[in-house]
Amino acid sequence: MHAGGNCGRGVPARWYVACTFSRHEKVIADRLKSKDVETYLPLYWAVRSWGQRRVKLELPLFPGYVFVRTEITRKTRILEHPGIIRFVGLNGRATPMDDEDMERLRTSLSACKAEPYPYLSAGRRVRIKSGPLSGVEGTIVRRKGAVRLVVQIDLIQRAVLLELDAVDAQLTA
């Protein structure tokens, strides 16, 4: 990792989202890390059944995506890695994630068990006022009798479902 996220070139490192081939996320994240590129690949545990066999697997929370922290000037070198399709962005240009949004995502995923959830186009937005998810915005849903928080990442149009401990959080509309 580069100290301060800046390689002395005056270009700050930012978080980008790399779109990958399906089921290549772990290999790509490992390969980029070995090349000194900071990555973030949130994973979750799921049970899958094949006939009579049940297997517990660690799967990417956002299939087809790896978060990459880099200077935009290194984008071409990263895109040369097999399995990386492109950086997510607007009008063909890589769009960095807001640093605060990325930090909130990482904090919330480290504090709560999460699983993929369908991306919602509309719903009641709330913000957690206190507790380990303080500042995280999302949509409250009830599932299996528990309160859950759906956190959406608009840039990649994906969402995750977080278990929410109502004792630690106060919700505001």
C-alpha cells in the first residue's frame, strides 16, 4: 500500500468498482493484492445443495464486483489483469466512490452479518443515528420476524441486507 494513498505524483488514491467475470472475484482480488493494489471483497457464508449434498460456501456479497483503491492513472494497469472487464462509471469514465460511503459500507459490513438482497428502486430511506452503523443510510424491512436494513450501492445497483440490532440503533426518517 502506498502511504497516504498518494504515490508522490499528486494524484490521490480513490475507491473504484471493478466489474469482473462471474465467479472470478476472489482470484482477481488476490491477484491485485499480490501486485500491491488495495482491494475490498466483502464475502458472506451460504449453504448450497447439490442433490443430497449440502455445502457451506463463502461467496462474494456483490457478485461480479471488486472494490479497488488506486490512483486513476493506474487504471490501465489494473484493467490488464485477466478477468477484469471494466471500471464502473458514467459515460464510459470510471467513477470513484465517495470515501465516506466506502467507509460506511466497510464499517457496517464489519459490524453486521450481511447477505445479498434485491436492489430496491424506491422505499422509505432512514439513517442510523447511533451504534456501530451510525451514519449508514438504508431502507428498513422486516424479514423472518427481525428488523433488517437494506443498504444500497447506487453506483453498481446492488444491495445488501444487514441484520440490525434495534437496541443499538435509533432510526430517523
